[in-house]
Amino acid sequence: MRKLNALAGGRGRRGFTLTELMVASALTTLVMSQVGMALVSAQRMFESTFADIELSLQSRMLREKLLFSINDDGGLMNARQTDLSLVNGIENQGTGISFMPVKGAKNRVVLNEEKRLGADLIRSERWLECGTMVLQSTNVFSLVMTNGTINIDLDVAIAIANRRYVQRNQVKAQIMNE
């Protein structure tokens, strides 16, 4: 026994006490829980930022397609003001818009059951779809006949990791063609 005490420096037992282990475990648990919460917050912020950027890009792409390139004859900016009419419209709002371009055939853009826009005279049925976003409102188009202003409500949503992110956009364009 004397040899053991001599090896230990004569102080008795070596190691940690139960109190020291419990304090160290509690502190480690506290620090790890804070790190875990920070990681979850960072992941949600990343998802939110990604959703915001994705919705901005997709709604901008949809806006450009609607205004300038629905078909070979152009988009709504190439329409005649006198040939604009709402589809399924109630009080200057509707789920779609019918228009006649300056050159070309009459066309119609309508919101379908899946809350996505589709046009009659385009190459592909899903050509107007822009990614995974879905429109939120049913009355997407509104029309002011006195000055040919078209309002398009692009209230869009996207689902990421069982969460739904929403962004409100509005396109306002004035048709100058008679």
C-alpha cells in the first residue's frame, strides 16, 4: 500500500469526484443544447433565404414570360388594348385573361386546378410553369379597361422541408396598343 501512495504522490486516490463529473456533464449538456439550437436556427434561416431567392427568381421568370414571350407573337405587352378580356371574371378580377396580339392568333392565359398558369397557344402545356412555386390567389388578373392597365397578382408559395414559404408580388403593366 505504501508503494501505491508513494506512486500517487502520497495524496491518496487519483481521479474525479462524482460532483466534478456531474458538473462537467451538466455544462457539456448545456453547451451542446445551445450548439444544437444554433444549428437548427441556421438551417431554418438558410431555408428561408433560399425560398425567398427562389421565389423571387421564379416569379420574375413568370412575369417575363407573361409580358414578353407567351408565344411566338410576344406576350401581354404585344396585345391590343381593345381585345383584352378577363376569363372567369368578377368585378374586374379573374382567373385568366384573353388577349389578341397585334400579330398572330387570339390567346388565353388561365389558372388551372393545380394553381399554375397555362396558355392555349404555346409549345408545351407546362411552359409557363416556373419551378415548384404555386400561386396562392384565385383571382390572378385584374384589368382596368379605361387605360388598359393589367394587374397580375403573383402571390406565390414554395414548400421546403415541410414548411411553406410565401412571397407577394404584383405586376402592373399598361397596354399601349390600340
